[in-house]
Amino acid sequence: MCWFKKKTEIIPLVSIPEWATSHPAWGRLEDQLSWYDNRSNYCQCWYKRLKFIQISLAVLIPVLSQLGPEYANWFNEAKRVVATHKPEEK
């Protein structure tokens, strides 16, 4: 889904005792870290997509300013659609 999709694996720096990994709080911690990692990747992905669109539109401004007025209305409508688009929540 993302252009750069790179999955990293967390490598523990210290060995974790067996009693700690079997505790329910450990499972909860693993779950929270996994959720945060996935959500962070999702948000970073959307940030980079929107930045790319923003820069692309900024590059088009000088080019489109040389077009006639009938094209200006089309550009403003397209810009409005992109600006009001809201991505679906996962």
C-alpha cells in the first residue's frame, strides 16, 4: 500500500526471562507496541503521499497559470477535491 513499505523486526537487547514472557502484561505490552508500530507506519505513509501531492500541485502552479481561464476553473475544482479527501480509517 505504501511506496516504501519496509518492515523491521524488533531485536531485544537483553534476554527476557521465561516468567516475564508468560505474564499477561507482557502480551499486552507486545500488543501495544505492535499497534503503535503499525499505526505509525500507516500515518507516515499517508504523510508522504500527501506531501508528494502537495509538491506536485505546487510545481503545476506556474504551468497552469499560463493556461486560459477555462482551465483555471477545472484546476480549482481538482484542487478542492484533493484538499477535502479524507482517507479511510483502518
